[in-house]
Amino acid sequence: MTALRPNAALFTRAFVLVFFANLFQGIAFSLFLHLPGFLKDLGADETEIGLIFGITALVSIAVRPKVGSVMDNRGRRVVILAGNFLNVAVIGGYVLVGDVGVLLYAVRILHGLAEALLFTALFTYAADQVPPARLTQGLAIFGVSGMLPISIGGLLGDVILERAGYDALFLTALALAVLALLFALQLRDAPRSEAHEEEPPRGFRAALLQSDLMPLWWIATIFSVALAAMFTFVKTFVMETGAGSVGGFFTGYTAIALVLRVFFGWLPDRIGPKRVLFPALAVLATGFVLLSQATTSAEVALAGVLCGAGHGYTFPILFGMVVSRTREADRGSAMAIYTALFDVGVLLGGPSLGFVIERAGYPAMYAVAAVLVFLGTVVFAVWDRGRS
């Protein structure tokens, strides 16, 4: 119950504001878990769906060096506000899309840019607010604002699409994006420390090539490709097989992740991050194995629980390890890299996993994802040996 005790040093006004700003923009974004169904209705196949998501990710990756530089030199708030205003504008554009054409690609590109700004800056801002002694716990609790929307977006999207259509889904996302903007407007940058003033930022390239961060970049990339197997294709998996539902999978996924983060978020700080990270990755791989064989709603939901347990610990542990190994002056660039890797996962995983589906089916694709997580973890364990 340690994670639930009131702690003024953790639950500051700034922490609460950024939590809710991220929560509402996250729900808006998670409604787009249903976007593959919209693309299917427009006539796109799995490979094209992967390509559409991949192009969005490519743009998001391309802007990350600039995002990191701006945050390190001008602060987080300017990026947060730019991302929120762009997010509000671009979500409204989905209502105008009527085919797989130029407008769709333009909207997806701008949406990728907005999410790059928001994902990077909000998480960096949150890291600025967390006490070092409770780093993983604080980031895990903040991560609830990113995990909870997955379930809400899946379930809310199911309800909206049963009663209305995709236009209603997009308008709901727009309203949530406006709400996120209202919280973001109240955020102010934290004062810079003396160490930050004495040691100016070294830049994106220095953070990318920092020797003790490179193994983290590797395993975060593996993890992000694995996430692409879920977030890009669970919708079409359910549509194709008739097993379970998007809401059912992501409810189990989110519920276990929330339990782990809220009640047991202190565990990595207490016993060491790697002692929790490796079992978490193993559980994630097991979830993919189960999903590759799932034929019932119960099996899909259980796979969601296993995958969610893996995600529940893996993301905040890697997040905390990046923060702890990075100078404060370089944190913006390091977080730009870390968050960009999740777009790299979509860019690599979307088209390639979509190709596996078309050639061998969904069971083979999820089996490939399980093997990828296992082998990637082995490489990381050897590469990062001796580091905490």
C-alpha cells in the first residue's frame, strides 16, 4: 500500500495537472485503437494499414531531435502547448476523410507530429516532478495516466461504434483533446537546477550514443515492436477471427497494469529494476503465445492480462533507467529518443507484422512477436550486464 500513501513531494499540483493533461489526451489518442476498422471500411488491407501507421510514426521520429533540443533549451511548456493546439486541430480533420487518399495521409502525418510533441514533453515534464528516491514508483503512477486510456479508449470506442459511427468517435476524441488542452494551459516549467546551468545540453546525438543508454535503446525498440503487434492489429484480429473484443482485451490489459503500478510500483525501487524487468518481459512474451492460439473471449482477455502485466512494469522501469542514467541538462533529448523508439516500433512492426499476417495469418504473427521479445531480452541481458 506504500504507493497510495499521501506524499506531498510526489503528488504536487504540477504532477496532478500533468497527470490529467496526459490522461485526457491519452483517451483521445486511444480511441484511435479503432482506426484500423475505419481504414478497413475505406478499403485498406493489413499491409496498407501498417503503412499508414508507419508513415505517421516516421514523421514523429523525424521531429524528435528538434523536440528534444527545444525542451532542453526552452523548457517543456512550449512543446506541450504546441502539441495540444495541433492535436485539437488535427483530430477534427478525421471527420473530413472519405477515402484512402491524400487527406488521410496528411491528417495522419499531422496527428503523428502532435503525438510526438505531447508524448515526449508530457513524460519529460512528469520526470521533472518525481523525487529521485521514488523515481520508478513516481513514473509508474504517472504512467497510469497513459495506461488507463487504453481500456477507456477501447471500451468507449466499442460503445460509440455500436450506437453511432466513426464520425461520432472522432468528435468524442476532439472533445477530450480540448479538455487536455485546458489542463495543459495551467502547467509551468520547473526551475532549472544549478547542475543544469553549469552543464549545458550536449544534444540529441550525444544522448543517442551514450554507452550506458544504448542497451536501453535496444530493448525499448524490441518492446515497441511488440506493442505494435497489439495496438495496430488487435482490432483487425478480433474482426477476422471473431474471438473476443478490443474492449475485452484492453480491459484486462489495463486492469492488471494499473494494479501493478498503483499497489506495487515501489517494487523496482526496492529490489532493483532488472529483477522486475526480466520477469515482466517473459510474461509479455507468454501473452503473445497465448494470443497466437486464442479462439475464445476468455483466452483473448487472459492474453490481455499477461501482456498488460508485462507492459505495466516494462515501460516505467525502462523510463526510470533512462532518467537515472541521463544528466538533467540532456533529459529532454534522452526522453525524445526514448519516446521516439515507440514510433520506431510502429514503423518497423506495422508493415512487417502486417506482411506476416497476410502470408501466414494472425497466429504466426503473434508467435513471431513472442520470439522477438525473448531473443531481444537475451541480447539486452548480455549487453547491459554489470549495470543496475
